[in-house]
Amino acid sequence: MLWRWPERHADHAPDRVALRFEGQAITWRDFSCAVEDAAAALSARGVGHGDRVGFLGHNHPAQLFLLFACARLGAIQVPLNWRLAAPEWHFILADSGTRLLCAAPEMLRSAQEAAPEGCAVADATALGSGEPATPIGCDDDPLLLVYTSGTTGRPKGALLDQRALLFNALNARHGFDLTSADRVLTVLPLFHVGGLNIQTTPALYAGAQVTLLPRFDPGAFFDAVEQQRPTLSLVVPAVMQALVAHARWASADLSSLRAVGAGSSDVPIPLIEAFHAKGVPVQQVYGATETCPIAILQTRAEALATPGSIGRPAMHAECRLASSGEIEVRGPAVLRGYWKRDDALRDGWFATGDIGRVDEHGRWWFTDRLKHVIISGGENIYPAEVERMLASAPGVAECAVVGRPDPKWGEVPVAVVVPAAENFDAASVLAHFEGRIARFKHPRAVVTLPALPRTALGKVAVAELRAMVSRAG
């Protein structure tokens, strides 16, 4: 049972530091006591088996205490994306039937405004006290209800049980060689399974030390690396770009980092090469909210040998390619289902919506999102392939490729570029593709923007971008 993790670490190494946050060192004894106190406080507020408990706030130890407290009670945590608007929070809380919304102090007023009728609101850092709660949670109990981004409509809640988090932790422990001697730096948001489960909860399972930053900031990242000397961290392309572009990058001492994990979207090779040049391997991780998320990942050796690959199926995951090339995943870390829906799995397999391929060595490669495929004159064009080439075109700082409706071809690819300089030349960008890829894949136009619209995890907001390009004609 997940709730035993901090309890067992407190038994074996009570004075070892489990968590660092804003200058505070939290030992395993402290951590275990905080979980017991949180469970008692939740129980005193009427939270019981199967009840949903929301969390709204930037990264904070309270969210982790509440996660393990929910596991203890057999309750379910509903982490809210703090970048959403109040009506979006309201929908998630109402749809999930959340009984209690715990908010970090800076988000308390927003929580009160968003909470639907029947959902109480409390300060996550001051829940009060109560009688000790008898631990009744088990491996089969749902623990996390994480709502997907909802880019194609209303968000859906993916339901992950305690067993899923355990096997996901085992997948991470194997892929990252994670041990109690590691020090993990967490900068990505814990409201997403990436920030929460790729390294953070696996580190807590292994007894490693976690340094938690409230949110990503390049300066704070470099400070934490210098002061805490982490051995592992997790990044996404937008974070990598911000670090590489920062004034401290050239002189930063990253030698403590054995590797960084990276994922959430296609990771550009130039960014991988920039980290490798600093002696930090970039281990790609592939998965989805619905897979907890680790399904496929690179080891450190393969990260160095084959930059750009997403690796091989995780220790406790089965992966296959459907006839369409879509990646499908099965295993104990896959979701139980979507909240109030029965369309999550097909014969136990989760269809990811991603196109991939497997090379002759058994390594997996991400091709593109199935829904991002541009069909032009009957030919399939994968934007990610075009983007990889577009990124190396002259004057391109950031880029994306989306389809634009076309009366003759159905759709045509369009390059969206954030220029690196004022004297940007769109014609030279278009000429960059000559003789490099098939002509039908060439962008038909270049649209410039001051910045690409992005989601909370730094992914390009493709639906929003596609709409912008369509309006631009």
C-alpha cells in the first residue's frame, strides 16, 4: 500500500531528509507524521473511502502529504492545474464530485470562488487536527483522478489506483537506476502526472531526497543545482530552452546531474545536444496521463547512444503498434478507466493517440500525434518530422507546423515561426527544405508570432495555433 512508504522509511531512517522546500528540511519522521496528521484532519472533515479531495496550488509539500493521506483513507486526490480559469476548476470539481478542496494559501481565494455547491474549501497548510485515522487504503483503491487537458472538448478524468503508482515507481527506479542515495530536483508542476510520477513519487518510494521548487524558474533551477547538487531532474523542451538560453548556462556546474529525464512532447535534437555537451544525458520518457505516465523510456546508456529515441518499453509495461502505427500500452500502471465513462481501454490496451515506430534494434521512436497528422492530397504529413527540419532553418528561434484548410489539397502544412532576429527572411526558411524532404511536405507559407501558445507543461497548444493560422488565411 502506498501509504506505507513514508511510514517504512521513518522506521528505517527517521532522521534522513526526505524533502527540501524553501529552506526547510523535512525528515522521514516529519514526513510520516505530517501524513498521519493530514489523514486525521481529512477524516475529521468527513472524508472517507472513495471520497475525492482536490488540491489547488503551486508545488508544495502539503500536496504530497495529502496524497499519502488519501492513500491511507482510501480516498482520491484530484490535483488541479493552477493555470486554468475558475470555470474550468469548477467543472472538474463538479464533475468529480470533490468533497473537499485543499488550497495553498496563495490560491485560497481562487479556490473559494471556483468551488461548486457541496465542496468545502480549506487551507492545505492548516487543516487542523483530529483523532488518528485507521489506515484502510489498499492497492486496488483509486488514488489519483487527473483530468486531461481537454484540447478537443471537455476534459476527462483518468483514474489511477495505488497499484499503478507503485508499478510506475518500479518502472522509474529501473529506468533511472534510482536509489536512496539519489537527490531529485522537482521543478515541473505536481498537478500533472509527469511532475508527480516520473521522478517525484518514485524518489519517495526509493527513499531518495526530493528538492521541491514551487514552480520552474531558470535562476532558481541553477541555484538549486549549485546548492543541493541533485543527481536527477525532469524537464520538458520549454524548460530546456529556457535553461540553454539563460545567461548562467555557459558557466553553470551541472556535474552533479547523472541525467535529466525529458518528455511531454517531441524533444528537439539541438536541445539534447546542448545538455550532452554539458555532460548531462537526456533520458527521454514516453507516456500519457493514462499510463501514470511511464510506458517507454531510455536508460542513461541509450540516451547517449541514440539521442531522439524514446527508448524501450518500461519494465512493467507492454507496448505494441496498431495497424495504423498508433502506440498502445497495457500493464499495471495503466488507468482503471475514465471517470463516469467506459471508453478508456480496448481489451485492456490503452490507445495513446500517438504514432510511433520500432527500429531494427528494438528501440522505439515517436513520430507524431495521430490527430496532428496533416492529410494533403491523400498523403500523410507528420508535423513533427517537418518541425525537426524547420528548427534548423536560418533565423528560427522556435517553431511549429500545423495544417491549414486548402480548397485543392484538403490541407497544406504551414510553418509558424518565432523569429530569432528582426531581419527574419521567410523565403530563406522555405528554401531550407529544398532537396531535404519530399516536396509535398514543404510548408506552403510562414506565419510569424512573438511567442507560441503553450499549455501548462510547455507543449505547443496545437488547436489554438491551428485556429490562428486558419484565421490568418
